[in-house]
Amino acid sequence: MKTGNDGVYHFRTIVPVPYQAGAGVRPAHIHLRISSADHQDLITQIYFKGDPHLQEDSSSRSPESINRILSIGKNAMQENAVQFDIVMRKEFPLDASVYKKIEGLYQMEDKTMLEFSRMDDLLFAKVNGQIMEALSYKGNNEFGGGLGQVKARFELLAEGKVKSIVTYLDDNNKDVVVAGTKILKY
């Protein structure tokens, strides 16, 4: 969908429900990807106040999520309504040649395979073939996810080799740091 010239948007949907995910339950949420030609893409989720599973989920219990846990009110037609005002950052994408250097498959120290691939101005991280996070460039050879729970720093080594140091929060909100080197480029 597109916004009007004034940036206002709305859409109609159902109120989602929580669902089983691994050992826990994900709270009800809606995924959003917001794009603009002259702004950094934003990928985020919104949650709903009163959901009993908010504190069980590492994404919704993150302090960065506080402004994305929204009240469900009523509109003029007495339908459920949620207001989410979006603010985007003016950050310009990296040159394509930089992505070419870091895209590829990495063998990590913990024996996982981590794949980095570019889509538009985001760097997607896949662990063993499953998308872990969409990362945006933060500067200083570092990319980070929207919640700040996943970070990837790259070091360009001799002979075109690349090392990645990835930091992420585990289910107990503890930092895990794992490094690896690129074994396959695209």
C-alpha cells in the first residue's frame, strides 16, 4: 500500500492471535516493512497491550519495543483501531560494491552456517537457511537489526577474505558473540 502525499496511511485487517513458536508462544503481532526512496527501509513489528505473552517473547520484551506495544481502541464506526506513527531515518544505502564484498556464506566458530545476502538497502542474515534478521548499515563496518538484538561487524582481510563477528541476544537476554569467515561468495 502507499501513503497519501501527507504520509498518512491506514489498512484494514483482523486482530492477530498469539501462536506457538518453538518452546514459547509469540504474542499477537503484525510485521511491517516501510520503504521510501530517500529514507532507510524500516522493518518492524507492532504488538498489543494486554497480550499475556508479551514478556515471554524476546522481541516484545525488549526495551526498544515499548513504543510498539499499542492499545486497541475504537474508531468512529466502533471497529477496533490501532494508531502507529512511523518515523523513518534518513540514511543512504551503501555502494553495491561494499555489499558484494560481504555477501556470501560464512562458517561460524559454533559450526553454524551464516549467510548474508542483500535486498535493496538491507542485509539479510540467515542461520542454517532460516532468516534471522534484516540488518541496516549503522556505520563503521557494522550492521544492526531494528531491535538492536542482532549486530554484525565485518573485517576485510587479505586476499579478499572477510570475517564477520555477530552478536545476538539469546532467549535469556544474554549476549552471544560468534565469529566466522566467508567460505563462499556470490
